[in-house]
Amino acid sequence: MGRIDDLANRYVAEWAPLSPTGATYVGIAGYDDTIDDLSPEGYEAQAGLVRRTLTELEAVTPESEDERVAQEAMTERLGLELARHEAGMTASDVNVISSALHSVRMVFDLMPTDGEEAVANIAARLGQVPRALDQYRRTLVEYADRGHVSARAQLAAVAEQCDAWTDPARDDFFHALTGRLTAQGALAADLRRSAAAATAATAAFGQFLRDELAPRGREKQAAGRERYELASRYFLGATVDLDETYAWGFDELARLEAQMRAVAADIVGPGASIDDAVAALDADPARQIQGKEAFRDWMQQLAENAVSELNGTHFDIPEQVRRIECCLAPTSDGGIYYTGPSEDFSRPGRMWWAVPEGITEFSTWREVTTVYHEGVPGHHLQVGQTQVRAESLNRWQRLLAWCSGHGEGWALYAERLMDDLGYLTDPGNRLGMLDGQSMRAARVIVDIGMHLELEIPRDNPFGFRPGERWTPELGWEFLRAHCRMPDEFLRFELNRYLGWPGQAPSYKVGERIWLQARDDAKARKGADFDLKAFHRQALDLGSLGLDPLRRALARL
């Protein structure tokens, strides 16, 4: 093991005590009974570790190609992490999907629940919630005093999430969690007290957001070009021309919708519109599942089938990665997401669905591609394969390295790959894949357009509001015209884009860069190009920014 790997492994060892919730997320044992220091001093301690590590990295010469990849990946990721901290973004950003508050709530989903020690850890961590949220409140006020504060609308929306999480008639998250646990005597009493304290603290934090911070929040949700450029680089791990990417989004959406119209004709008949096909599919009882538990079971079976059929043919899936769990999240926020396995694989990779309130019927034709995105060959294969490769990837690469453009771009690429491999020959399932792709293209347009407040092209292929400037209201109108999702899901999506600038385009732009990387490899290899080998070599590099990925692939 060389000096860079030593440095990377030491970073993980020093990071875990600073971020015990993060340690639980990535499956490092020994930190399940506490929560991060969310005070300004706590954030600065984490930034200090990043600064020291970057200084040491710069002074080391890699001893192998593996170490060169690791050094480039770590320098790029930590460098942008530090830039975001110094811009005031890391500690001050509050939005409907990503904040310290959400990390505190969601970490309980991943904690072991069997046995007295596991239950005691949950009780101890629940008891830490009031302290952590008091610290986070102080951080948000201090950063607001420095001029760093989220948009008023986002703060109000997160306050509403706090209401849902703590309402006995809604999610009632903390009490519901402890109600599922087995404990007796003093431990049972401790659980009840801690759940009540966490519930009260979360409700009070929602009131703080609504009454104290929201009035100080930005009136405009648009990030502006300077802040957006940094966010885009962070989420992509690459620098792209935002204006060119915005224009490409229109072309890509038009291309996808032309394909959807052709598939619609196969489903309904010549001259049928996309909406006609959607209506026919939604009316087909064979494509409907009643009840979220039955839908979860359907996803589980499809995910397991994909693992079985792809292993040994198009991919060589490590044994540890052949297990995946599909889960219903204990909240109703509306998100779909993947969490990786623990370091020792005792906790498997999981696909989660936070079903919005009121949704009880599910259309399978829309979600076949979602299972491939979150499972195999998407996130589950990508993350799991990285975690298995201890012989060539250091601990930072296996556990902490993550770039949305790389990860989400791969998962979207995986959806298209499954079509290429013949897994979406059913016209309904193929329309579902194209619909998901078109939604990701639409949000390239909407996300960049709204945050940069760009003019809508006068010659745009949809004749949509030519010459006007993007606003959240126009974003909603455009999404409803081009995304065939229930309003409950779509409203969450729009709020997510507005509060998390640069993240939503990382899927489609990331896929674009993955496709370019594959084309580059084909050009370099010529007749020797092998698709299975390309996938293996690319995934074996671990997660890294997309610019470092392209450089590493060019050296293979």
C-alpha cells in the first residue's frame, strides 16, 4: 500500500468520529449511538480535515496507476467540498431533500434494530437529536448573519416536512420507529422518552424554520450563475458549458419525445399521442398494482431477476452484491433513492421509496426502468462492485467517494443499456423508460433555466413561451406538459430542483458524458473494443468526478 492509500485510509479513520451519522450511512461500525456536531465549530472541524488532507495529497507522488486515479479523484472531490464550505453552501443550505436535518432523520432508516445493543444505540441517538438540532439552529442563524441563507420557499417547505414527520396523524416518524422495536424495562422507558424528545425537537425546529429563518430567507429561489457554476462542477465532477448544455436539453427532449410518439403508435395505433398511450397503459389492469406493500414485493422480484439474468452474461456480479432489498421508506416525502451496503455487507444495498400521502395505486410500466436504475445494473451494481474491490481501491474510494454525475449518470446509462440488451421490448415498459429519460432531459432545461433565469429560446421545438424568462411558475407549467407523473410526485420534483441547484441535471448530463466516454473508448480500441470489458474497467475505477473518469479511461 502506497502513501496515497495510507493517507486516504487515515482520512476515513479521522472523518468517522467527526461524522458519526455519515459513518452509519456508509456502514462503518462503532458510531451508531451519536450524531454529528452540527454547530459552526463542528462544520469547521470537518473542513479542517479536508484542508489538511488536500495539503498532504499535493505533496505525494503516486506509486502506481491505481494511486494516480485515487489521488486525482480525492483531490477533485475534496477540493470542491472545501470550495462549497468556504462559499457558505455546505452549512447553510436547507432544501426539501438534502440538509443536516434530513441526514439526522434518515440515518435511523439504516440502523440495525435486532438485539438489545442495536435498540440501545437507537435510544441513545434519539436522545441526541435535541442537542444536534439546537446546534444546527445556531449554525443556520450564524450563517444567515453572514448572508448565507436558503430561499424562503424552501425553508417553509422543510418546515412542512417537519410537521409531517411529527404529526401523530401523519408519519409520526420517531414514535413509529420505536413502536417497531422490542425492548423491556428501563430500555423501553428510555426509548419512549427519547422518541418524545426527538419528536418535540423536530417540531420545534420546524417552527424555527417557519417563524425565524424563513422571514430572513431569499425571496428569489434562483441561485444565480456564480453559485450555480460551483454547484454544477460539484455534482458533475466536470466543467460544462451551461449555455450549450441548456440548448442541448431542448434538442434531447425533442428527440426523446419523437421516440415516445413512435412507441405510442405501437401501443394504441397510428396517430396516437403520447397521452393516449399513457391513458391506455394506466387503464390496463395487468399493469396496475394496488397497495404499496404489494408494489414493493413486485420491485423486489424484478430486482432479483435482473441480478440473476445479468450475472455471468453482461456483467460478472460479485457474490456480495447479489442481494438487494427493496424497502418502503417510513416517510411520505416522495423520493426514490438507493443506500449502499455496510462495509462488511451485513447490511445489504437497499432501494427506498418514500410514497407520497394518498398514493395507493402504482403503474408497473413506469417503474420497470426505475428498478434497473436503482438496482442492477444501476446503483446497486456500481456501488457494490466498488465496495468489494478492497485489493485495488482504498477505503476512501470504497466508502466516501461519490459524485452525482458519475453515479446518477451511470444509473441513467444503465436504463438505456437495458433497452439495448433487450429487456424493454414490451412497448409499455419502453415508453416508461423513455418517459423517465424525457423527465431528466426536461429538468436539464428547467434547472439551468430557472436558476440562471435564462430566456426561453424563441425557436424552441415546443413553441413554449418563446422569449420569456424562466420562473418557478413556468417551470411547473413546462414539467406538467412534458412529464407524465402524478402532481404529488411532480411538485416534490420541482421543489427539489429549486432547492438543490445543479443536482437534477447531473443525471442526463452525466449519462451524456458516460456515452461520450464509451464512444472515446470505441475509437481508441477499434475492433478490440469489448462492451463488457469497458463496463468492468470503468466501474473498477470506483466513483470519481467525470473529468477524472475520462482521464483515467484514456490511460487504460
